[in-house]
Amino acid sequence: MDTENATTKAAVQEKYGAVARQVTEQRKAAGCNPALGCCDPITRNLYGDAEKQAVPEDAVLASLGCGNPTALIDLRPGETVLDLGSGGGIDVLLSARRVGPTGKAYGLDMTDDMLALARENQKKSGLENVEFLKGEIENIPLPDNSVDVILSNCVINLSVDKDRVLAEAFRVLKPGGRFAVSDVVVRGEVADEVRQSMLLWVGCIAGALKEQEYRAKLEAAGFTDVSLEPVREYNIEDARQFLTEAGIDVDRIAPQVDGKFMSAFIRATKPAVAA
């Protein structure tokens, strides 16, 4: 692993570990604590009241996603679901309820504190068709052709090797399996200052791909039926706080940032028959 990869991985682990520890130790709304470099407003108002009531409160507090992939994909009873970068487990637990006792929901995370919190949330939920795995999304610890649906919620953009992530997702999906993730994507060019800021990378923004790049990488991995559906667009005022905290002159770069970032729901399919 090169120095950039190792530094990014360590920063991501520290940031998300801090969120998990805060939820566990202080029972505060960790996802909205500016001291943690949170992604709000990206993480704000993603789940409905019924969804929040269906999972332990701590799963909601530890959620730092940019969408709600479980609400946008048709999960069927008996299916096997994998959430890449599962955090406190909210999307895993919601998926487990939808696939039912004959199905299975896996969560994959590399952060020990998040895994501990997720397993605690699973116990509170009473769900038995759930398993949280430790590992990296670039090296998924599951066999080939073993999963019906892959979910992820604003995590793939954090990886510095997205090609590897998508290749691994393709590998573990069954033929005909579905890729259904929420992620931050970029329209057009972005200022170098944003790309180079580790705070923004860890905070969900600086590692984001352009729309066409995301599509091309999915197709290169073997996926078909690729689509990107915008869910939220972020303007300069949404970005002002975290750009300012990163030491960036917001007003100067506003034209290069405003309207460039959006959360999107990204769908793709592994062909039912190998090409």
C-alpha cells in the first residue's frame, strides 16, 4: 500500500471510529457534530420516521451516508444483501427486515469501533439474519457469486482504488445481481484545493468521481444497465462550513464549487450470463 493510500485509510478509520465512539460513550447526535468534520447537510434528513423507528436510535445517530439506498431498491424476501462500509448498521438492519428470515444481510466495515456499535445495534434489533464482517471494500471477504444485491451509502467515494472496489463488487454478485448505491458525484471540473484537502476527502467530498467517470468505471468492471439518478444537489452555502474549516476561501472558489456536487443513486447489473 503506498503512502497516499495508507494515509487516507488511516484518516477514514479515525474519523468514523470517532463517530462510533461518540455515539457509544455520549449518546449524542454524532452525525451532526462539526468537531468530527461531519458531512451535514449531506447526511441530513435521509430516513423517514418509520425507518428510524424500525432500528435502534444509535444506528441512526451513527449514519453518515448521503442517501437511502434501501428505499430506492426492490429487496425481495430470501435475497442476500451486502452493504459496503456499513458503519453503525442502519442500512443493513433495514435490508434484513425487507429480505426476511429466509434472506441475509451482511455489513462490511474496516473500523473496529463501528463494527462494535453495529453488532450492539443488531442485538437491540433482535434480527438474526444479519452478519457484520471486518474488512476493506477493496477486498471483500465473501466468495464469488454469493450476493444478490450490493448496497453502499457514501463510502465508495472514500476509496482511493475505486476500480478495485467495483471489480470486487462485480465478483461477489451473483449473475443477474444488482448494484444499488448512494454516492456523491461531481459535475464538471473541481478546484484542486478541494481535491487536495484530506478533511474533505474523509468528509465525503474530495474523493467523488465525475458522473461520466463513475459510469465508465462500472462498465469497465463488467456492469450493464448503468444509471445515475440525482437525489440532492449541494450549493455553495451547503459547502461553506466544511470548506471554511478546510482553510479554503469559499467566495473565491464559489464558481468552481456551486452546483458541482450532488448525491446520486447509482444502479447497475451484473449480466445474467457471462460475456
